[in-house]
Amino acid sequence: MTAGVNYRSVHITGDVRLLTEHEYLNEILSKQTADFEANQPNPWSLDDAPIEYIQAMCRAIVGIRVDINNVQAQFKLSQNKTAENRAGVVAGLKQLGTAKADEMATLVEKVNQNLTQL
């Protein structure tokens, strides 16, 4: 038995700008470092490295900024199927035993529960 084709997708369009200026890159790196180091017992920060080192690393990095113009999101989670068929899709996905299949099974159940409540 196949589980059918179910999916979620998001398409984003926008204007892309390359960021090569040191101050932009330093800000991006500082924020990312703070996020990644937040749960560490002794978090590291850019201030822990010599400024010359950070400047040299920034010359090898190109940042990207996307000013989003449009977002299109869609999903197909067996909402066009009968309740019996949806239950079979969920069961088939759960039999696969993978994290992704379990996640999709949960989404199919959740979305279709909401549809039946409308």
C-alpha cells in the first residue's frame, strides 16, 4: 500500500542583495554566534577573537539579504480523500517508521481533524 503524495511547500520571492561591508557581516556573525552559543556552558563570542582574525574571516564571507515580496504556501495532506482513505494514509505513513513519515502522518491527522470540525 502506498501512502499517496502529501506535501507542504513554501515559495518565497524577493529582491536579493549581497552584503560585503564589514559592519553588516559583523552584525550577522555576532547574532548567529550568540544564537548558536546560547546553550553552551561557556558561550563564545566574536569579542573573544582578535579583531584582525574576524576581519580576515569577513573578507571570505558574502552575506545575503532578501527583501521578501511574496510568500506562497500550500499543502496537500489528503484533505480531498474520504475519512477511511485518510486513515489508511496515516497508517501507511506510520508503518514506514521514519521521523519524516511520522511527522507527515501527524500533519495529515491534524489538518483533517480541523476540516471535519468546519
